[in-house]
Amino acid sequence: MADGGPRRQVRGIRRIELILDTAEALFAEVGYDATTTNAIAAAAAISPGSLYQFFPNKLAIAEALTARYVAGLDDVYGRILAASPGGAQVPALIDQLVEALVTFNAASPGARALMAGAEVSPDLVTVVAPLHAAMCDRAEDIVGATAPTLTAGQRKRTADVCIHVVRALMPAIVAAPPAERADAATELKRVLVGYLSTPR
Amino acid sequence: MADGGPRRQVRGIRRIELILDTAEALFAEVGYDATTTNAIAAAAAISPGSLYQFFPNKLAIAEALTARYVAGLDDVYGRILAASPGGAQVPALIDQLVEALVTFNAASPGARALMAGAEVSPDLVTVVAPLHAAMCDRAEDIVGATAPTLTAGQRKRTADVCIHVVRALMPAIVAAPPAERADAATELKRVLVGYLSTPR
Amino acid sequence: MADGGPRRQVRGIRRIELILDTAEALFAEVGYDATTTNAIAAAAAISPGSLYQFFPNKLAIAEALTARYVAGLDDVYGRILAASPGGAQVPALIDQLVEALVTFNAASPGARALMAGAEVSPDLVTVVAPLHAAMCDRAEDIVGATAPTLTAGQRKRTADVCIHVVRALMPAIVAAPPAERADAATELKRVLVGYLSTPR
Amino acid sequence: MADGGPRRQVRGIRRIELILDTAEALFAEVGYDATTTNAIAAAAAISPGSLYQFFPNKLAIAEALTARYVAGLDDVYGRILAASPGGAQVPALIDQLVEALVTFNAASPGARALMAGAEVSPDLVTVVAPLHAAMCDRAEDIVGATAPTLTAGQRKRTADVCIHVVRALMPAIVAAPPAERADAATELKRVLVGYLSTPR
DNA sequence: GATGAATGAGTCTTCATTCAT
DNA sequence: GATGAATGAAGACTCATTCAT
């Protein structure tokens, strides 16, 4: 009796993706806390027991989702960088950063839900930390490029401030009607450019 | 006639304050959602029923707390303004604003918990709206002072951005060890000054 | 120090009446079960503690109210009988009975509420038994007048049947708009006359 | 593929029946309001959560029970009619009706509890309406057979009166010791026959 | 692996009754 | 007697997780 090993795995992977997609949609819609594991299972048209075959608990779903977001973010960063000229002027760099993050956030509504949830469920903060870190990574490069004299610590901190600002203003940006989205994003850029241009 | 009228009321008021203090502490510690009404009662050393003699439901506690925060915020604003010289330079004004808000947030750990909770519990958004509005009020004055040519709409929006930024960076500030708090606050000021100084 | 004994008592009696009036209104409006003792106290503008000074518990209020209803019913019976000619024909007697009971029920909405509650709260059945008995009393006389050959047991049983029928159809009668009330009452009379006219 | 599909369903159906049987017993014993969902679960030897897997709330149990009663009533009606000769004389028809309803009520102690509960819990009235309607249906046929000249409205009203009378006298009938039950039923029949025989 | 019924501790809230003032 | 805050045992319902099939 052939056990169809690889086929099995393929199906398992598909199921994992299905669960994550479904969870993402629900997290985005009603938030992490308000999303029940049974609701995820039901929306994915699988049984609760099956869900727990792939994820040991609810938090693990958030974890896996976060991993996916981190990968997606790297992707977006990569594409944006590849597409943009190499100039190292503050405004241009900020443009890239914000564009990338807006694109990412618009495409990943669950990411914001998770990060908002972390503000409220202590469990989640560990989970979303890697995502925040990933957001900071690129920002650190930019900070380094625009202020080469900073120590590593200062650079890290400055990047962290930038990302916090980005996260704070992002909801308004992605929630804005398309016509106004650019304006909202411009406001965010203004904050960042102002910040990074201010001499220490 | 031993009705002890005023004494009764005094005790009632004390109990309300006790409940609010306790709730505030728990909200700050584990968040609004994770705080159970029974836990509040237990922590306040009263019975669950007693709690409901003063507040019709859990949300009402958040409401009362918010009212207290709004009052406290007005107080802080008032004191800061009274104590500071009248100059209308951006950095000085920002100093006042940030100082006031840091003082307020440090003294009101529940305020952030409630605002974060609003990101997650639809019920809370109506409740905390007045607090956000109160924070914006003063910021709007400052924005008006530093950029007199803005329309009312622009002023409002700019103030809103400022407050979002403040809220985003505040946790790190109040969580910082006292020695580093000033540094962290300075970073926030830098963001705001940069933003408000950037020509449109 | 004169203790004003009788005055005290008068006030006490007034308070009891006040409580009963208030309870009656609430029972009629939302039913016995749904009426809380605190609601009675509040509606009577007294304190819960005061209420319990006059009634040891909620059931005792229903008991006192029932006693009042029994007295009221005797009154109504008495007045109706006094006002009607002495003929002993079935229809005329039934007319009297029904008229009396409709008058009583319309004037005592709490009585029906209590009897309905007895169908549901075992505690209440003992309480309302005297009222049911009082209703039966007069019916027994009528049954005796129309069928003199019945044994005491048969008479009692027949009267009980009549009263059950009356109670069953009464809500529809008193709830009917005034214009249709007579029609509804006629239907009840028809049932009773038919029943009492049927030879055994 | 060991999904045991049909077996699952069978067990589910059994459990639903178990819950309904248990609820029926408790409703009959202490009434709808006084029956707690936890008590139903405990009496059925299942967990509270399990109960809620089959019924979204307490009222839904009453609904399902009512549906069962309506079905049972149709059954009883059907059997009684099939077994009885076709004569259309009032007494014979009433015999059938009463026999059917006594049988039904004796077998369905919860039905009366639910109908009595409706007198007191607004939620229940919608729920039990179909049962009352089902009881009236057959009565309407009988009324139509015995008094063909009635308008539809009059027929409906007369049937309604009959059913109210039946409901009022039924508790005494089913509570009577077997030896006396027939007598008690006879009394009910006498009321109905008398009513329907009285010329308008 | 898949299923989905089962679990039970825990959530918010209520209310008859008590008791210090 | 009067007050009204205080009580605490329930009540209806939820949900992350488990387990027999």
C-alpha cells in the first residue's frame, strides 16, 4: 500500500495555507481575539480537530501568519528596491520605504490586526515581534544611508521610531478611499522626512 | 433620623473611585478585554454585585475612566500652560505638549490600555473617542499657532497626525527607566518638531 | 418622649398600602417573576430595606395582595347581588357572576398576573389558592341555586369548573377594546349557561 | 476513511432527543423559567457546552419541543379520527377531540408547562403559538361540522374558546388518578357540548 | 489524517435579601 | 423605623481544546 508520502505532504501544505488564508481574513475582519478557532475551521470548511492537527493552538496560527508576513515584506522590500534608482537622498528613500509599507499593509490586512492585537493580548507581542523587526530592518538601512555618523544603537532606535510612526499612521492610509490615499501617505512621508532631516 | 445622608454619598464616591482605580490598574496590566468584572471586584475587595451597583456594565467602567482621563488631561494641560512662558515658537510649544502628555500618560496607565483596546473592541471606540479628541484639542491650538495659514480642516488633520505619533511613541517613553525617559521624550519631540517645521 | 404610637401605625399602614399598590402595578405590567423587589421599592420611592420591614420576603407581598383581592372580590360580589333582583334563573345568575368577575378582573390586573404566575412558580399556587377559592364561593351558590339536587361535592366541582372556564376566557375579555368587551363576555356566558343547562 | 458519517448523525439525533426529553421533564416539573440550562445539561448527563452545540439558546429548546408537540398532536388527531366512525354529531365529535387532547396532554407534560410559561415570559408566546394553533385546527373542523352556518371568523373564535376551555380544565384531568380521569374528562366534554349546542 | 461532538471552566450580569449607619 | 450599599450564589452562554470514531 503506497502511502503517497509526498502527495500527503502536498495536501497538508495546502491545508495549512488554507487555514492561514482563512484566519487572515477573519483576523482582518474582526480581530485576533474575536476570531474563534472554530470560526476559522468553519470558514475553511474543515473540522476543528483538523485545524489542531496543523497548529497546536490559536497562537501558533498567528505565528505562522506572521512568518508569512515577514516573508511577504521582504519580497515587497526587494521589489521596491530593485525598481528604484540608487540615489541616497532622504526623500527618495522615504518614498521607497513608505511605498513598500503601504503596499504591504494594504495587501496584508491581517498583519495590522495582529499588531493591533499585540497591543492588547500579551501573548501576541512575542509573536508579532519578528514582523516589527522586519519592518525595522529596511528602515535601519535607510537611516544608515541618510545619517552615516549614527552609532548602531542610535540607528536602531531611529528606525524603531520611524516604524512606530508608520504603524500609527498606516490604518488611516489604507482605510482612506483610493483618491485620498496618496495624500494620507504624503503626510506620513512628511513626518518621516521631517524627523530624519532634523539635526540631532 | 440617622440617615447619614452625606456620609453615604461620600462612601459611595469613594467606592466608585476605588473601583475605577482598581479597574485602571488591571486594564493597564492585562488590557480591557482580559480584565474580567469579577477580577475588578476581587481586586477591589468588593463583591461582583457591588460593582454593578455603581456601573451598569463593564463598558460603563471604561466610560467613567475615560471621563476621568479627559478631566485629568485638561488639568495637566492647564497646569503646563500656566507654568510656561507665552512664546509661540514651535519647539517651545511642542515641549509643553509633550511634557504634558508624558506626565498624563505616566500617571494614567489605563488610558493607553483603553485606547489600544479600542483598536480591537468595537464597543470601546465610542468610549475612548472623547479622550482622543481631548488630546487633539491642545495639539490643534499649537498647530494653529505655528502655522496660522492652515485651513481648519488641515489644522485638525495635522493635529490628529501629531496625536497619533504621540500615542505611538508614548509606551516606550513611559516604560523607559527614569534615566532614559527624557531621551525618549526628546525623540518624540524631534519627530513633532520636524513634522511641524516641514513646509507644506 | 412621646412615641406617637398610633401615628406610627398609621404611617406603617399607609406604607404597606403604598407597597401593595406599587407591586400590583408592576405585577400587572410585567408579571410576578419579572418584578424585582428592588423595582417595587424604587417605584414606591422607598428603600429596599424599608420594604423588608413590612414584608419578610417577596412572596409575602403576593400574599397580602391576594388578601386584598379576596376582600375586593367579596365587595364586588356583594354589590352585584344587592343590585340585582332575586330571580334564580340560570342566565340571570350567570349574568351576575360574569359581570362581577369581569368588573373585578378589569379593576385588579394584578390578580390575573398572580394567578398566571401560579401556573409557573410553585410557590405562588399556595398563595393564590384563597383567591381561587373566593371566586368559587359565589359560583357554588349559583350552582346550588340552579341545580339543587347536586351533592356538596358535585356542587363544589361544578363551581370549580366554572371558575376555571372564567379564568381561561377572562384575559381576552379584559384585553378586548371596550366596544367588543360585551361580545367577549357574552361568549363566556354562553359557555357557562350551556354547561349548567346540560342535564347530567 | 473512518468518518462514520451516518453513525455520527444518529448519535447527534439521539442527543437532541435526550436533551428534549430531559428538558420536557424539567419544564413539566418546575416550569420553563425555573429550569436552568445547566440543570437540563446535568440531568441529561452532558456538559452545558454540549447542550449549546445543538441549541443556540434556551428558547430554541422550547421551540424544538413545541415542534415535537405539534407533530405529536397531528399524530394523535390522525389516529383518533382514523379509529372513529364518521358520524358528525356534536357529542361524538367532542368525544374524539377531548380524547385526543387528553391523550396528547398526558403524554406531553411539557406542553402545558410551555403554554403556561407563555403567560409569563413574552419570549415564549411566539414559540408556543404554533401549538395553540394546531390545537385549534381540529377544533375548527368540528365547529364547522356542527354549525355549518358560522362565518369563518366566528368559527375561528368558537374554536379558540373551546381550546381555551380545554386548556383550562386539562391539568385537573391529567393530574387526576386514573380511576377519576374519565369523570374529569366527561366534565370537560359537558362544557364543550353545552357550549356548542347553545343556539346563538 | 480527518471528523465534529464533547468538554467545563470561565464570562458578564442579576436579584432576593441583609446590615451597618 | 429608614436607608441604600453590599452581598454572593446563580443564570445563560462561550470557546480553546480534546478524543472517540
